[in-house]
Amino acid sequence: CVDFADFRTALDASRGARLTVDIIPFDDPSDLTDLLNTGPRFRTLYSNILGGIDLSLPFYNEVEKALESRSPHLVMHKFGMKIAGVPQPTLVLLGEPA
């Protein structure tokens, strides 16, 4: 689910005047690691996965760890998931660049 308190916490932790949005559609969960390697690095981050019931909790944990290891200067990360009838699973990132 989308936790708006987490969303607000991540935004409040962003001291800069600029936020970056990255929307990453993917076909297979194994593709996401490579796609994350080309994305921006963050200081604060709110991320959310939109997808079907076929995405597992271990997968969500792997994505969270990959996002956090990709951004070594991360000071705040709130991570959510939403079961949604989207045509393709999608990772949405909103945060202050590192």
C-alpha cells in the first residue's frame, strides 16, 4: 500500500530544492538490478513498486537492498508496494539526488 506518512517523511528529510523522479517499468524482476545500475543516486528516497500478486516479498526485499546499496549517501529511504492492475510492473522513485 502507499503510506502517505512515509511519503511525507521522505519529503521532509529532503533539504534541497530539487527532487528527481525515475519511473522504471520492467518485464522480469531479474531485469531490475541492471536497470537500477543506470539510475540516479539519492540522498533521500521514497520508492514504490506497482505490480501484480506474482511479485514476492523476497523480491521486494532484494529491490530495497539494491536501492540502498546503490546510494551510499542515503540518509532516508521509505519503501512501499502496491498491488495494482498495471500492464507491466513498475518501480517509482522520488528523491533528492546525492
